[in-house]
Amino acid sequence: MMTMAAGDFHSDRVAWAAASELLGREPDEIVAVNPGFSGGTVARCDCDGGQFALKRWSPGTWASRVDAIHELQNHACRTLTWLPKLKKTSAEKSRFTIGDAHFEMSTWLPGSAIPAPGESSLPVDAIYNAVFQGASAIARFHESLSSFCPDDAVASQVAPAVIRRVDRLAELKSLVPKAINRSHFASETLRRAASTLANWPSLHRAAVYTLSRWLHRPLATVWAHGDPHREHILFAGGEVVGMVDLDAIKRDNAASDLARWIGSFRGFGIDSTALAQAASAGYRLQRPFDTQAEELVKALESASWYIQLANWVVWVELEQRKFPGEMAAVDRHVAFLLRSIGVSQVS
């Protein structure tokens, strides 16, 4: 039997064919996993050989990009046991393509992500420990790829994370006023987000000022995960047992990953300075992390909140984009962003 939520893949038949090719046999069951916002989808495949994760990459992803990520992933798996290990087809390929859809199959990892605020009553010490352990795992991930293209590993450049944010701020400068100047919003949460951005010119200037001082400071780069937020690092018994969703691997400064990791815990109402200190301490267990990197973490994190909030208002209200799942999922994420910058009483 195959069980799959409608719309997660091109069709059940395509997913079934991809799973069968990558497993080397038909799975007993395919169970869809709740989608994120990237456009990619994941399902759990059960068979007598165990459980595996079937992933369909986001539409429009180039095959060369998938192959490049797989090469990095296989390299990191040589030293890290808690990364998903890719299965290969009979032709010794880890990517299986049907039409314009790219699939991969990897081991299903144990553990679970730290629950979102309001979904559990984790003590503060447990959250600090998770931030510490997760940052240590991120450092180990960086270290595992330090021998991949070693000549490139020593290259210094302006942090790409800074450049991306400055470029996006330039785009948002004129888009946000159009998005927030509306009489009707898709939800009350989006209306509150628009209201929070009412003083956009001032917020925009502050974010540009925070980031601009880093535009002329070349820094060392690593192979960064690219998106190590709270739901992408898995725990069991207070220890990291998995790191998933490696789609966004790129060259960047290590601070970009720590800023993303720390930021995903801001909605818990914990002091951001204390979170940053816990993350820095965890990272230093494995790799050096100097005061300049710590300063960059603060700059990236502080500038990112209003960029993210502005993105969602522009995407939903101005550009009318549609995202996987229901509008309720978008609302929950925007509500998390609002809590993270101190806007309370969000329904």
C-alpha cells in the first residue's frame, strides 16, 4: 500500500517509481511528511530494509546543483555518522530524475527537533543546552568539509550572507511600502506584520547601516550548511543525532550558520546575548571562533528579523505567492517572527 498526501509530488505514480528505483525494490509504504516553504517535499519510505527518506527537490533546481550537493554530502558522511546517507541506483547515481523532477533517497534519521515555543514546556537550561550542542554540531559539519577542495577552503571574501541581505534590502526598499499600504490582508497575523513594518524607512536604514560596515571586511569562509534552523537539527537525550536538509550548502562565513541557528530560538523569549554566548561556546569546542565572527553573528541576526518579516508581507500580500501547506502554516511562521522581535499577543 502507498499512502501519500495529495499534491506532495507530481503524482503517486512518479513518487512510487522514484522510490522503487532508488531502493532497488518497491517500498511497503510511503508516508508524506508535512512540507516546509521551500517547495521541496519529503516522504518516509518503509520497507523490510528499514526506513528511508524520499525527497523531491524544489521545482526548477538544476541537476548539476543536486549532484554538487550530493558530492559534498557524501564527503561529510565520511566523518559524521548523523548525516543522512544517500542511496544509489543500480547505475550508481544518488539522483534519480523523472521529467523535470529530481529525487533522492537517504537514511531516515532518528530523533526529533526541539519543539516550537508553545508546543512544549522545555526548561531554559534544556534550550541553552540545545543551542550549545547544535552549534557544536554545526562546527563539526564545517570541519568535515574543510578537506573538500582544500585550496578553496582558505579563501577570504566579504561574507556572502552580508551581500545577500544588502541586496535584498535594496529590493525591499520600494516593495514594502506597496505591500503594507493595503485595506485588506490575507490574515490578522499578516496585518499585524504590516503594522510592525509601518516605519519601514527607519527600519531599512538601520538594517543597511548594521550590515554596511561588513561590506569591506574580507573574512574566512567555510562550506556552510546554509539553513541550520531549529527544525533541521535533531536531538535525542539532549544530544545531536541528526542534521537534515542540506539543500542550501554554500561557501560563507561560519557566522552565517550560527546566526541562523540562534535566530530560530528567539521566539522562546530568551535573551539573545545569552543564546549567542551558548552557541559560540559550543562552536569553539570543535573550531576557532573569534570575536569578529561573534560580532558578525549579532549583525546578521539583528538585521535579518525585519528582512524576513518584510519578505513574508511582500510575498503574500504584494506578489500573491502560494506556499506548500495551508495559510495557517504561514501564519504560524509569521507569528514566530513577530514574537522574536517582541510583538506580543499574536493570534
